Amino acid sequence: MKPFQNQWRKATSAAISTLCFLCALMVILPLALILFQLARLGASSVDWNFLTHLPKPVGETGGGMANAIVGSFVLVALAVLIGVPVGLLGGIYLSEFGSPRLNWAVRLAADILNGTPSIVWGIVVYALVVVPMKGASAYAGGLALGLIMIPLVLRTTEGMLALVPNSYREAALALGIPKWKSVLHIVLRTAGNGIVTGVLLACARVAGETAPLLFTASGNQFWSHSLSEPIASLPRQIYTYAGSPYDDWRRQAWAGALVLILFVLALNAGVRVLTRGSSKTGAK
């Protein structure tokens, strides 16, 4: 009877392992196909001119997306300045200082906002900022992306702080350290890698957003010299070029998509490095 049971366990284990492998392959395969397609159609167009030159006028070939690349970095930087402090402080409050009833309401609101379509954020910022300012601007685009980041950073920060053992807090209080100092110097430093990971993931999320920028940042074929002016961005430039009737613009759209996904992959690689370091520290 035992040999039969052992064979059954081995067969079941092999079947489950094969099923898990196939499921993992189904997750990885679409990403691999996307990367292959982008590399096939866009790699040949990513050159020095593409990275450093402005777009050419309609009908002319050549040019690049330098202004859109810089504009995307500017918009993400503005989003970080807006979204990270609010999300970080909100997560600290929920984890360390809030009351159960208020925490429940804030968590519910954050979860609902996480599921809100990005175009809704664009419409809200359009009504609150673009219309009163009588024009699109980098400020409006950064605000829209920052609002998208806030619930992501808030929930990640709260989750990372919840993983810090309570013994750390109790030891600090036993030594007479005020609670705010123990949170700032002990709890936050312990959860630092996880919080940075959440911020990078939020940056990767907003870096590829197109819909909110259509209403807020608009676009610009030239360099933007003021944050109160419309500003170019890679997602919007790709959207415009991909739907154009010009072959050269569609070629550059593939190149822009490749640059954008490489930027997102770089952020995710940074997340993996930080997570690996955090897991090693925890194992010790």
C-alpha cells in the first residue's frame, strides 16, 4: 500500500509543479511578447538623434522626443513631490497614531481611490486647476499624477510599518524615547526599504499614464521653459504619433514606447534589488 501512496504523491507533486510552471509561463509570455515586439519595431529608431532632438514639423522626417523624455521626468518628479509626502505621512498616521474608526474610513477611501480610473483624476484636475488657470500646465499634470500616487504610497507605507515588530516600539518606549522619535528613527528606518519599494512602484505606475495628461499637461512640440506652460510627455507623444498617418511618426512611437517600458523596467529592477536586500537583512 505504501509504494502506491508514494507513487501517488510523486505523481500529484509533478502534476501540480507542471501546472504552476504553466501558469507562471502564461504570466511571463505576454510580457516577453511585448518586449520582443517593441524591440523589433523600436530598437532601430532609438539613436542619439531620437534622444536629443526635438520633434520635426509635420511632414518632415527625423527628429526625436527629447522634450517628451525630459517632460516625463519633470512630471514624475512633480508627482513625487506631491504624492510621496502626503502618502507617507498618511501611512504613518494610520499605522502609529490613528483611531480604529478613522483608520477604517481612510483605508476604505484609499482602496476606492486606488481603483478609480486615471482619466477621472485628469477630469477632476482639469476642472479644479486647468479651467481656473485658463490653460494646461506641468503643475496640473504633476498634480494629477501625484493624486494617483497618494493612495498607493499610503497603503504601502502602512503595510510596511505594520511588519515592524512591536517589540521595537516597546523597547524604545521603555528607554524613555518619545513616540514620535521612535517612529522617526527606529520604525521608519526599519521599514525604509519597503517604503522606498512602494514609492518606486508608484512612480512606475504613473510614468505610463496617458489619460490624465490629455486633460492637464496637454503637450508641447518644443522645450517648456516654465512649469505653468503645457509640457510634452512620452505617453502623450506616443499616443499622438501612433495614431498619425505618417510612417516616420509611427516608427518613433514604437521607439518612444520602448524607451518608456525600459524606464519602467529599470524602476522595477530597482524594486527587486531593494527587496532582495531587505529579505537578506530579515533573514539575518
